Amino acid sequence: MILVEGEEDLLTLPCIVESPDNALVLYGQPSEGLVVVSTNAEARQEASLILERMIREEIP
């Protein structure tokens, strides 16, 4: 389970990490519109690096 308080667009990061090559991950970004990410090794690496910098908390 992933719980996000605000910044729901960050849920796309694990989706990108777990997606196969050439998958499309779509999300809305406020004041920008629809964002489309075509997944590949570079996109997965970038998303992984961002996730590694986040605080992880275990919820009982």
C-alpha cells in the first residue's frame, strides 16, 4: 500500500519503476495538463533515484 498526503502525482514514480519498456504512464499536473511518460531504462533509473531520496514510513 502506498499512502500519499498531497502531491498525488508522485504515485507515478513507482508506476514508472515497475512498468516495462515502452509502457505509457499518464498523470495530470496542475496548471500544466496531461503528462505522458514513455517508460524505458533511463526513465526507470530517474524515478528510482527520486524514490530513494524519499522518507519511507511503515504504517502498522
